[in-house]
Amino acid sequence: MTKSILYLSALLLFSACKPSVKPEDLYGKWKYIKLENPNANPPSTTPDWKLKIEHPYIEFSKNNDLVLWWADTVLSHGKFTADGDKIQFKETLPGGQTREFPFYVTEITDKQIVFETRDESVSRVTAVKQ
């Protein structure tokens, strides 16, 4: 019985540590301050000078639009939904096609967000709200 209670307590504690993202937490422009590829061999981080020159950011709007900018150019756009610790992105591709994938949020405050993709080439972004 005691082991069951300890196991349940640990499970609840672990699940409580995951951030829960709400759309209203995301609205606005988030400037990238760090871009990492932790699974690269060797792991890599985009140099600060490059981020300053190319000023990438992600923008979330109240109508659930998501736009990724890099060097004053739209890199990608589409719609998003917030789902627990994920931002589900439905990207609009040329020709009207779409593809969906999640950004996993590992940290979020009113001033900073850390999110990542978890495919074979993991990208982790740290961004601050503008």
C-alpha cells in the first residue's frame, strides 16, 4: 500500500512539472535568443552574432495564426493550437497543402519560452517576449 502511494505521488509530481500552455500565454512576438541542435554530432548552437543579424522570431496571434520569421522573411506560417505541453502547428505549404507537427514546450513564463521539435534533428529554441 505504501509503495502504491509513493508511486502515485511521484507520478503526480512528475506530471505537475510539465508546463501547460494556453493560447493567451503565447499571443505576441517572441524573439529567438538561443537556437540549439542538441542531437547533432557534435551538438551545436547558432552563434549569438547570427541571431542578432538575422533576428528570427515566432509570432502568435489571437486568430491562431503562427508565423516564423527569419531575416525579415516569412520562413513558415499556418495555424496553431495549444494542447497541454505542446503547440500543435498546422503549417501551410505551397499549393495549399499542409503538414502538422508539434513544438514541445519545456518552459514558459510571461517573458520567456523554451520549445523544441523532437524529430531526428531536434531543434530547441529559447525566445523572449517582445
